[in-house]
Amino acid sequence: MAGELLVIGEIQSGGGLARVSAEVATIARRIGERAGRPVEGIVIGADPGRAASELVGYLPFSHAVSEPEAADHAAAAAVAPGLAALIAQRGLSHVLVGASPDGRDLAGMLSALLGWGVLVNAIDVGWEGGGPTVEMSVFGGRLLTSSTFAGEHGIVTVRPNAVVAEPLAEAGRVVETVLPAAAALPAVNVVQRVAEAGAAAPIEEARIIVAGGRGVAGPVGFGIVQELADELKGAVGATRAAVDAGWIPYAHQIGQTGKIVKPALYLALGISGAIQHKVGMQTAETIVAVNRDADAPIGEYADLFVVGDLFAVAPAIVAELRARRG
């Protein structure tokens, strides 16, 4: 049916559906209802079955496309030509995908193959008139913009944690699909995969995050951050200043140029609260900050602001947690 919206589901490392794809599906379903347009999903990969089954927990219908080339090659280049052909063949109007590294790559390739515009890093998507309205945070969160497409087609990439995923009351159905034949792009071989030891869940999915900033004062100082995170069964985060100083890997960076998180508890140790960092964690349910500077900007939006030395406060919290556990 012409005018349908398409959600591209992303497969995470364990074979299941990436959380951002469930969030994108929730947004697409909402705007589809408002626009009176059907919404369908698609999962393409070497083994798409599990992720496609999870995607129809949020959408009434999804394609599952087996693409063996995606196993040993960069996924976007392997699937983009066939996916572009399917989109054109079915007369779909708009595509929504998570703003993950693979999602951004795929959006760029589809834009070039289809000649469609792209609106990136959406924090919300609505529907006005005949097309989506895309809200984006720019200039480090100082401004919010609302944009739409000049034509009848477009691609939207959605930031992780933009919304809370809302499943359907009854799961939809999965249909195995074969992509139309299309001229292939040059294959990009994956020569090495590096798995970094860390929290049980990706930082974007953690319910508790303990983050350190410049006040942690070095890699040794992140030991207390890690210790507190372990006691709380949470993940470790960091500001860009801490990452740039080489105290902790980039995978832990939260903020405008890092990860966007939405935990139940965000515990900020030695973080001043610059706007660039605020962009990445401001939607946390509860924000607790520890800083020696009573005038630190983070005090303006923290739910609880402790003025004190993190090297005294954090060990005291650890000791209390252990005492309560007995």
C-alpha cells in the first residue's frame, strides 16, 4: 500500500532486537495512527528471526530478510541496495531507523540510492499535514528545532532513549521476505570484532549509571566510580573531559558527542554539568550529583545535590550499601 511508513529493525550482538528499534517502532506507530497510514517493519541480517519476532511486539507486521552477506561484511553496504529496491517497489513514503552507527550508515546509503532527504538525531517525531515533523536538539541542547521534508518522502534517524518503548497488547506477524535484485555496492569486509568487557547491559540500557567527570582527577579516581557502580549493579559513565584526558574509554562517554542515556538513577560524581553533558542525561528519572562547587551548573537540574568531596561521599555510600546488605 502506497504511503506506508517503514521501521528498520536493528539486530544487536546477541541476535535480539536493539532497544532503539523498539523505541523507533513506538514513535512510528504513534505517527502512523495520527496520519492514518499503515506502519511495517523490516529486519535484515544473517539470522533475522529472533529480532523480527521481537519487533512485532511493537508493530503489527514485519518482514524478516535473510542476508548471509551481513555476517562477515558491514551490514549497511550489504543490505542497502536491495532494501532501496524494496522501498521503491512498495511505494513506501518514509523510513525511520535508530541513530546508531549502523543506522546512520544505512540512512546515508538509502538517501543516496533513493534520492531522499534525511533528518537526523530526532528526539521526537510528530505528523503535520502530509508528513512527519522532526524535533531535534541543536547547539548542545540550547535550541530545539522542528523540521519537515520538502517532498513526499524522507528518512528519519531517531536518537536512542528518545521515548519509552511501548509494546502492543497483541504481537503482530512476521513474514519471510526476499529483497528484489539490485546492483550490489562494494562489500566492506569485517576483519576484526573487538568486545570490550563492561557492564552486563549497554550503557544506553542501564537503569543505574554512576558517572565521573573532571573532578575524578584521573584513571585511579575512576576506581571509586566503578566500585560504586558495582555495588548498585549499574554501569559506569563519563564526561567528554574525562574521556579526552584518557582516563576512561570513549564507550563510556555521555553527552552531545557521546551516548544518550535514560536511567532510573544517574549519580554524577565530580561533574560540573556543562550543557554538552546535560544533553546526554537530562531525561534520567532521578539525578543525584556530588560536587565540591556549590555553584556547579549541575545543581540547577539535579534532584539531589550533595556539596562535598566525592572521595569522601562515594566511599561512604559504598560502606552504607554494604552494611545494609549485611
